[in-house]
Amino acid sequence: MSTRATPSTTSVNMIKFILFSPTFFVFYPSVMSQTRPSSDGSHGKWHLLHANVGISAMHMQLMHDNKVVIFDRTDFGPSNISLPGGRCRMDPNDAALKIDCTAHSILYDIITDTYRPLMVKTDTWCSSGAVLPNGTLVQTGGFHDGDNVTRMYTPCSNDICDWVEFPNYLSRRRWYATNQILPDGRIIIIGGRREFSYEFFPRLSPRRRTFHLRFLTQTREGSVENNLYPYVHLLPDGNLFIFANTRSILFDYNQNRVVRAFPRIPGGDPRNYPSTGSSVLLPLDENEHRIAPEVLVCGGAPRGAYQQALRRTYARAISTCGRLRITDDQNAIWVMETMPIPRVMGDMLLLPTGDVIIINGGQSGTAGWELGRQAATRPVIYRPSNPSDQRFSVMTPSRRPRMYHSAAILLTDGRVLVGGGNPHIYYNFSNVFYPTDLSLETFSPPYLSAQYASIRPVILSVDDTVSPGQSFLLSFSVGEFSAESVLSVRIVAPSFTTHSYSMNQRMVVLRTDEIIDNDKSSYTLSVVGPSSAEIAPPGYYLLFVVHSGIPSSGVWVRIQ
């Protein structure tokens, strides 16, 4: 039996230094009636950025320098983009290629629409990540030689920055785990395949330590599991909401204690990998007297769908969403709603307006190699504040299916970046239902339509650092402003997205004190920073002004 080496004191100190210094479609009649293509952008618009960026975008994270870190996996053979300068990755443990001179990660610049290769040395397949308060991306785990590796990427101004790897840093193998940034700036890493525990990054000493989480054992469904990539949301009281399979708990990670168990989501069908649905924490509004957080879980696959798909029978995906309002009493219940399109492997992202876009995935089957069918190419926008019968709107379809191993993230200007899709063990471009997709495209939601130009706010100036509970000034302009119009200021934490789950994303609607009319088109707002680190953990956020339902482009602010 092999043994794992303990990280050296040098590696621990180094981390401390970095820290602190061809397809077919099924159309349903109810969908068709809502999705007539429009040239004015009223149902959104798609735009192909690059047909081939060299890798398939399995994991994505927007950084505060307006660049996107994208990576795939290393154990399938060569990608379609070479490493620069004749560099090669030499890995005697790689199952596919011992010497690999191609890249499996890229850095995409959303301003210049260009990209360059990055070098990962160990396998990042089905891993997790989160961004530290200083803006460094911490990526954890993966497969084989990468399953207990921590990797870090820190933005730089000279385009020479790259991944730095710390082998054997994690206490346990973290494959299909979930990361969540905490109020003190640490990252909690939860679960993974056959791992029923959690640990923290960074460690405060070379000693590795894990904490058992019985809930993960209880929610595992035999060999199918259906509890991988658990949905984790930090709540305003500092506890974690954790959802796996059909069950959810309120968890005190400091005391390793389940504070409360919530009712099972109705229907009895699993919502986590491989019966992959998705989840978001709905916006936290600081203007409310008492914030009652709400969690939304949508889509997935019926119980038994994975076994059926292995036999080439593809069950219809789940079409329901469950919405849970978490209050202090014991009366929290799931309120169920029905999406216009069934969906498995769909990504859910918070838009600057506070709405949720549900994008990518399929309408039957499950996650896994070759196990999904009927691509769900039409995004759906869910408007949580609308009446219950007016919340879903179906958008313009993409021409590209985005199935297993696709991803989506929110960009600074309010577009959604979409990429990936590779339901094959290796890259496969022919004679399959869904060829490996190496492209990047964007979806522009309806609020970006030119018809809203006159009411779209433009941020002129704002403090780039914000202190919790302290007021700061924000100046913006808008062509047509009415005192009766709804105006709000929101901060969004960009997500680390993979496998249909966007880790760490959250939105906070900030409190505004007063508005000053500078002239006929320029205004200054007095805004109050988030009230606590439990509401908004420290780090970089995108700040948006939303006027009459139309958002500005975002600007970066750092919550101290």
C-alpha cells in the first residue's frame, strides 16, 4: 500500500506567503409558445467568441482583473493548444500520456477577447475551487495524482503568472467536492467521492486534519451516490446550508454539529451528481428588517435514472424547482414550482437583476459518460420576485448543445460566458451524439438589449474598497431617470463553476441612504457596505447599479 507524504514546512510557509502577501431536440408545446426568436434581443442573444480555444471548459472562474481561468483535465491525452516555449508536462502516473506538451488550462481575457495557455501538472478532473480575499484562486483536488493537491493562481499584470501546485496538501482525496468561502476568509472543502468529511484551507500548521460529516454518509445512495458536489450556501447566521440527494441541513462547521434538519424536497428524486440539478442562494437584501435567506434547487434526474441510462434508456429529467425560506421557527417548507423545460446538468447563475438564469444541460438521462440526451439549448430566466405564475421566461436557443462537463459564469458586463461540453472519456469530435466542444460563446440576457440604452445606468466612480457597515459614495449617470423608478445597488461574488454548480456565488442588495441630483443626468448615491462578513465574506465583488430593472456594467470592489 502506498503512503502519502506529509507536506513540508516549506510548502506550508509558501502558502502562507501567497495568502497574505450533431444533436436533436425535443420541443414542448408550452415552450414553443414562449420562445419565438426575436431580433431585438427581447429573448436574449447568443454570440460565438471562439470556435476553438484548445480545451473544453469544464471549470471556470472570473478573476478581478477581468480574466477567466478555465481548465479541463489532464488524463485524456493531448489537448488542442500547446504549452509555450517548448514546455512539457512529465507525469509517469498519467494513464494517457506520460509526456504531454499541450495545455489543459487557459486564461481568457474578456476585454481583449484573447487567451493564453496555463500549465497544470496534476489531474484537475472534477475538482473544486474558491477565491481567497486577496484575489487568489485556490483550486482543490481532482483525480489520481491530483486528488489531494492544492493549486493556486494569483492574477498578475505581466502575463507570466501561472498555476502553483502544492502536492499532498489536502488531508483526503477531494474528487467531486464542494468549496465555500467563510466569513474569516478560510475555505471549507466538503465531501468528495467516498469521502464523508470536511477540512479547511489554509491549515494553520503542517498537521493535516479532517472532520467527519455523517450527513454525507446518510445521503449516499449505494454505488450511484447521488450526493456528490453537495450544494453549500453560507447563511447570514454564519451556519452552512448543505443539500445532498434529497435532504438538507443547517450545519455549524465550527462545532461539527447539525443545528437543524429540513424537510426532504418533495418528489423523492435526487438532485445531486450524477442526477445533477443545481442550486443558488437567492439575493440577500440588506433593506429588509430581518433577512430570511431562501435557497432554490432546480432540475435533476429521477431516482434510478442513472442505472436506466447505463442500459440506454434515458429518463425524462426533473422539471421542478424547490424553494426553501429559512426562518428561525421550525416551519420551513419547500414550495415547489414547475419549469417550462425539464433539465438535468443545468447551470444556475444569479444575474445582476437578482433573477436566476438556468442554462445548459439536457432534457433526459443523467450526468456521466454518454448518459445524457435531448440537449436543453434554451435558457430559462427565473424571476423570484414575480407572482408565482409569472416567474419563468424561455429564451432564444443556442445552436450548440452544452451537455456533461459544460460550464457557465457571469461576466463583468452582465453577459453569461458559456463553454465546454464533453461527455466522452477522451476528446471525440465525430460519430457521437454530442461531440467534444472546445468553443466559447456568450449569452446576452434581455436587459442588454439596445432598446434599454436610455435607462441603463453607467457607474462613473465608486470607492474600490468597502468596509462592512460603513457608508461610501457611488456616482452614476443615466439618460432617462425618474424619481419613481426602482433603483438598487448590488454586489455579486463571482462563482467557481463546474458540473452544473456555481460555488461561492452570492448577491447582496445594499442599503442606500440618499440620492443627490448633480445635474440632469448624473447622480450620487450614499450606499452602506454589507453589515457583516456572514452576509458578504471578504474578497472581490462585482458592484452593479440596477435602474428600472436594467443593470449597469459591473465594477470591482473589495470588501475588507
